Amino acid sequence: MNLPLSLRRLLTIICEASLEPELVRELARLGARGYTITEARGQGAHGLRDGSWGASANIRVEVLCDELTAEAIVDTLHAGYSANYGMVMFVTDVAVLRPDKFRGAPG
Amino acid sequence: MNLPLSLRRLLTIICEASLEPELVRELARLGARGYTITEARGQGAHGLRDGSWGASANIRVEVLCDELTAEAIVDTLHAGYSANYGMVMFVTDVAVLRPDKFRGAPG
Amino acid sequence: MNLPLSLRRLLTIICEASLEPELVRELARLGARGYTITEARGQGAHGLRDGSWGASANIRVEVLCDELTAEAIVDTLHAGYSANYGMVMFVTDVAVLRPDKFRGAPG
């Protein structure tokens, strides 16, 4: 590319939609600079997750961040939520433009 | 990470929404432990795929699984559907927590 | 896999939904063979991006293409839009079936 790309982590979290307010607060607290949410539905270890039902709808949350922030989010969500909520997390490497936007914390 | 992450495959299937019931049956039969669906629309080799029309709406299906299950799904869907349906599949490596949830088959 | 998989780029663009018509024209002009759009919302450097508001809703656009096409799209969108619009782009490697469908340009 003519523009410099830098490696960052893309953390994807799929969970119950009812967790959204709490999750968004945790992401901010742990230093994520942004997130993207899409509505989803599906089936997993916790049974049928149907997007057409309020409480059991799913969300798919993407967070572009550095390694340390991804670690902090995964560890915190795993400890705090995964025992009691349907939650799947996976991490992949991506190349991004303007990596300064995706630092762990402001400044 | 403090928590152990393991490598799995993330298989993404983009196809006509009308295929969903059949696709979901195939995924279960081939050993997928779960899936996530989001509504989508788009354009591809099969022409405009408009999410606002019933029959030609698209779905984006994600399956987190092991290598052998990804192979079985890709081979089966390619053989059975891709000649007659708009369908795109791609596979990427992801790191997951609790990899036991994403084995090919129960047990 | 029994079927041959080839490496391609998956370019994901998250931007304001109002950009969609222009973006789709640019993608076609730059040689993308197809794209997939899902509705999204989120928060980023440009403030709260709420999917329930018309103008500030977000879209998540995926383009499966070769390296040169991904470069052209990233460079063009960065130059033309990223200063004035909320826009995030990231690129990852994926394995695809039927790579001829994802060449940069027809033919």
C-alpha cells in the first residue's frame, strides 16, 4: 500500500443483547477507543439465540485495539460474564490505517 | 493473554437468505457447535443482492470450528449449493477462549 | 481441504451510512467484484454512532478482493473521505474458494 498500515487486534464478542449497556461501559473503562455493533442471532452452547426475541437477541461487537487492550477486555469479560451468559470471543490480526486511533487509551 | 487462547477457524458464509433453514441443518449435521447470523445485502457475481427484498436478501453466517469441520462444511456447501445459489465462503484463523466449545462435534 | 483455497484480502470498511451510494460507486470504479453490507452502530473517534438515527447510522462493508484492488480502495477512500467522515478500514487475509470471482476487475 502507498499508505502505511499497522497491525492491530480485532476482537469480536458475540453475546446476549441484554449485556450491551454493561459491555459498553466495560469497553470504555478498559481503554477501547471505539466499537461497532451489529444485531445478530444464532445458536450455540447456550441454546437457540433468536434475534427476533428481545431478551435473547444477540449482538456482535467488534473492537479494534492494541494487544494489551484486547487482553484486558478478554480477561475481564471472561471472568465477569462468561459463566452466566452466552458469550463467544475471538481475536484476529488486522492491518489498519491510522493506528493512533486504536491505541488502548486516549492520549 | 493471561487466559489460554487456541487457534480455530472462522468460516464466513454469505448467501441468499432463503437458504437459511437448509444451511442450518447442514451445519448441525456436519458437526458445527454453533453459528451466528446477521442480515446483509450486497452485490456480487449473481447480481444485486438487496437485503430489503425477501427472497433475495442475504445472510452472513459465521461458524467457529476446527479445521476438519471447516473443510467438511466448505466441501459440502460447494458441492451442493454454489452452482445454483449466490454463495461466498471464506476462512480465517482466529484465537478463541474455551476451544472445547468449538470442537467439530459434541463430546 | 479437498477443494483448493486461495489467499485473498478481506477489506472491511465501517463508515456513516449516508456514504453508501458514493462508496458503492467507488468500489465498482476501483474494480471490486462484489461487496456485502450490514447495518451497524457504534462509537469511535467521531463520537457516538447510533444505528437508530438516519444520518448517523453506520454501515459495515466487506469487500473480498486481491491485494492491488484493496490498496486502490484504501488509498482512494482515505484520500477522499476520511478527513471529513467517520471511517474505519481494516484488512485481513482470508482463504477463499473460486478466487476467480474476486479478481480486481472483470475479465
